[in-house]
Amino acid sequence: MCELPKLRFPAIRLRGRRVNGQPQVWCAVRGCWLVLTPEEWVRRHLVAYLVERCGASPQRIVEEYPVPLNGQPQRADVVVVDEAGRPLLVAECKAADVAIGRATLEQAVRYNSVLGARYIVLTNGLKHYCYRCDGEGGYRPLDRFPQL
């Protein structure tokens, strides 16, 4: 469909099409076609991984989750909610050519200061970072994705 890098996730099957020469991918979570950007490529892989390997229910995954931050509307890339609808995991996805650094972690921590999720995941598809919130504003790195 288009040239996108191989990511450090298991291979997935996507439903795709081209509209006016632009690649699009079907998002079953949102029920719509999305432009297949490099960041969306990573997000599709992360969502599949959360469902297939971490046990997240597709019905509990919210993409582009609204985060009201200092009066400005922001959106977290992926949020997994618990059975009561409370955020359990917040994930920030970047394109494979974007390094995951301190700014990405700070962005996710800002979102989580509002959301209060137990886990934060940062990924560009090539490197993945997982953290568990200690409940007092600190984050402990995890060596793998959490089971949901």
C-alpha cells in the first residue's frame, strides 16, 4: 500500500484503500477510515498489540481521548479504560522516525495528571517505554507491557 517501516510489534492485518492517491486504513475502534500516516501506522500496531497480547478489550480502547488541560483541549493517542470507564492506561504514539525522549514522557505525564491512569506507554513502534504510576506522582519503569 505504501512504504512504512517494519515495527517492533507482531505483524498485523489491516484493511486499506486509496482515496485520491492517499492511503487510508480502517479503524475498527472508531468505525471509520483514517489517513495512514506514519503515526497512525504505529497506533494501529499498538492497538492490535494491546488487544491480542495484553488482553485489552477492544470496547475499552478509546483513541484520541479528550484531555482538558489548562483550559485547552488536548487528545491522548490511546487510552484503555477499566470496567467503570476510568482510564487504566494512556499511550502516546509517535512516528518511527521520531525519537521518544523526555518531551514525550512529559506530554504523557501531563495528560495523566488529569486522567489518573495506572500505566503510561510511549512508543514510536521501534522503541517502547512502559511506566507504572506509584500513586504519588512518580513513575516506575516496567520492563514489558502490562497485562490488562
